[in-house]
Amino acid sequence: MTDTPAISLWDASAQEQDYRADTMPDTVVDVAIVGGGFTGLSTALHCAEKGLSAHVIEAEKIGYGGSGRNCGLVNAALWLPPQKVREKLGETYGPRFIKKFGSGPEYVFSLIEKHQIRCEVTRTGTIHAAHGPSGFKDLQERHKEWQRLGEPVDLISREEVSAMIGTDHFHGGLLDNRCGTINPMGYCRGLARAALGAGAKISTGVRATKLRRDGELWKVETDQGVMTAKAVVLGTNAYSDDLWPNLKRIFTKIHYFQLATKPLGDEASHILPGKQGLWDTGQIMFNIRRDAFDRLLVGSMGKVVGSKDGGLSHRWAKKQIARIFPSLGPVEFDEAWTGQIAMTPDHLPRIYELETNLFTPIGYNGRGITTGTMFGETMAGLLTGMDRAELPLPMTEMSIVPSAPIVSRIYQSAFTAKQILKAI
């Protein structure tokens, strides 16, 4: 361990031990994996369990990117309602994707149980809360489809949601009983421990700088040497850089920030007493949850603006808490941090084979915990002979979004403006 500052509350509070090592292999590995987050570590774990030699390269430390900055809601499927997913993916892939990713939380929880990962897990569901009457109407349509599919998702009235959340601010909601919450950094470190136990290797503080073919093999050049691999998986998602041309231009980068209060006393016992995580139906999404130490966490799209207690984001968070939970009184904050989301134009993730035996699952649209974990399993399947027709969604050609950098800046300006308005 080092004295480097924590990147999030989760980094500071995770019970699972951090792992650091920079040893590079001196033999050819079956698969080199770039990125030590949910995707990379799940890929390493599942590859190792299938008998492949797998080596993860992480430029910083385990969970440094979106995985360690996540808000920790283990949600099912996508932001999109299931009927939209089926419409976009068609009748072959649509139902398959909905079924597989609807079971994503259960798969995450099964890994936590199997490997005894200490990550403050709760399994009391998540609440998709209606920010207004129009939001509740949307949730009613989602509920109809989930009921048709036989999934345990309940439509809850304004009165019911008020009792569950501890405020009459919201207009009803959906309680998804498949879901829950975790300390995402704890989960990430637990996946690393499990991958190492299965025989995978992990190098941290090693930055991949170039990929090149050498006959049928791949050379992964790093700032600490060259790794040779039969296949490469890029698990960098929203933190993709220039390692592969234009990869970071296939999505719009959305920033998402979180603030965590100091542990609250009995006066906050009425807030989310079941410890469900909450996200709302607003265009600029907002989330609330309590952690295992009774801190209240609030977050929204954008960056943390101002690092001190009087900074814009801290003022925004205090105003939101006072508006939603007026009986709580003044709060103080322990941590504030920002992460990145890879948002695709159609809000669907992608699996690309960039070249022969060079793969990347990418574009998680804010659902990194389940999507990253399950795509790790999928990558291991692909590398061990899985029929591509059985993939949860079709493998497609990389398509650049030319306006992505501009749109990202426009969004950030809009998110900051929203903070300013709500902080007044």
C-alpha cells in the first residue's frame, strides 16, 4: 500500500485489500487484458477458470477508473426500457440480451458469494423513482413489460415510495427486487483476488502504450517492457485512450459525480431504511443511497466543481439533501469524486473485434458493475471457442461518433449550469 490519495469513498473504505505488482511475464500468454476494472478482472477470472493464461495490465491501480468511482447500484439490464432494447436489437438478440442482462445482478451476487468478496453487499433491490408525473407514466410502461416477462419488478405508489425512501419528494417508482448495492471498489478488489487465486496475473502501474501484430501473436508495448499474447482484450470502456485508433470516439464521455456525507446518526434512520439504492427518471439523472456506515450519498451527471465545503458541488448537494429530506438538518461531507460514463448514441453496449483476436466490450452507459462482469464471462467464452451466434448482442463494426467530443463538452456545460441553479 502507498499513501496516494483515495480516488473515492469506496477506495478509502473498502475492506478488500488493494493489490499492487508490476511484474511482467517472460513467456507468451494466452490473453493480455488492458484495464484493471470490472471488465478486465472478470475477463481474467473467467479465462483463468477455463485454463487460459491471463495477464491484466493496469496503468494505475485496481479499480482506478469507473469501477472504483461507481455509485454502487447493482442494476439489471439497461437504462432503456426492455421494449426499446427489443426494438433496437430485434427478435433474435433482443429477448436474449434482456434475459441475460436482467439476470446480471444475480450473477454478480453469485460471484460475491462464491469468492466471499467483502463489499458491503445488500440485496433489497433498487428504486427507480419518478421525478414527476411524466416519470411515473414512463415507469408504468416499463412495469407492464417487466410483468409480461415475469420479472420481479414492482410498481409502487407515491405513498409506498415515500415510506421506502423517507420523503414525499418522488411521485412513485419501480422496485426492482433483482438488484442491490455494493461497495464497488471492494467488489473490484475481490474480483482481483479471485482472479489471482484462479491463476491469472495482474500488473499495476504498467501503462500499455502500443499494440502491434507479430505474425499470429500480439505485442503489447508498455512503459515497462513488451508482453506477447495470443489475444488481447481491451477493458477500458470510458477510460479508453489512444492505445487503439478512434476507440475513444465511439461514445460520448459523460462525467458523473458523487458526494458522501459523514456517518449520520439516528435522525437519518428514516432515510432508505431498507438500504435500497435510488436513481430517478430525470433527464439529468440523480441518485441517492446509504452505505454500510450510514453515510448518505448523492450524485448526478457532471463533475465535482470546487474542492472545498463551500464549493459549487458541495452547495448543490446540501441543497438537494435539504430539499428532499428537510427534517434531516445540516450535513457535512467526507468525500467527493467524479467518474466517467461511456454513453453510446443508442444507449446499447458494443462488442468489437478490432482485428483478429483483439476484442473490446465497450459503451456501458452507466451500467458497469453488471455489464462489465458479464462481458468478462463473454470474453472468456469467445477465447475458448464460443459460437459467436450465441453472443448476447451482435458483434459489430466500430462506428465513430464525430461529434462526441463536442457533445461531451456541451453536456458538461449543461450539467454545471444545473448545479448552479440547484445550488442557489
